[in-house]
Amino acid sequence: MIYSEIIRDIMLENGLSQEELAAVLGVHQTTVGQWLLGKKKPGFDSVLSIYKHFGVTPNDLFGIDDK
């Protein structure tokens, strides 16, 4: 699963809109929209915030196999 799908799943599981997720992560709503469209990847600070708030590791977010 790619990061945009994982972010969409986070939103669905937590009942969050793009605007609400953006507020939680401290980014603009347009940034979340670009992530969902695959036009932009989350930066380091956003990746850490996603992990902190939702428990999704950076490796999981970007589909990196630990093996």
C-alpha cells in the first residue's frame, strides 16, 4: 500500500476530513490533498507527526520492508 492510501485509511478510521487531519498534523489542508493525490510526499516532520498521533511507522507509510 502506498502512502496516499495509508493516509486515506487513517482519515477513514478516525473520521477525519482533510482539514481536520491537517490541523492535527500542523500542515495546510492543500498539503494533505496533495498527499492523497500522490503529488507530494509527507516531509520528515509530518511523518513523525503521523507516527506520534496514529502509530504508523515511517517504514509502513512508505512501504519499506524491514527484511
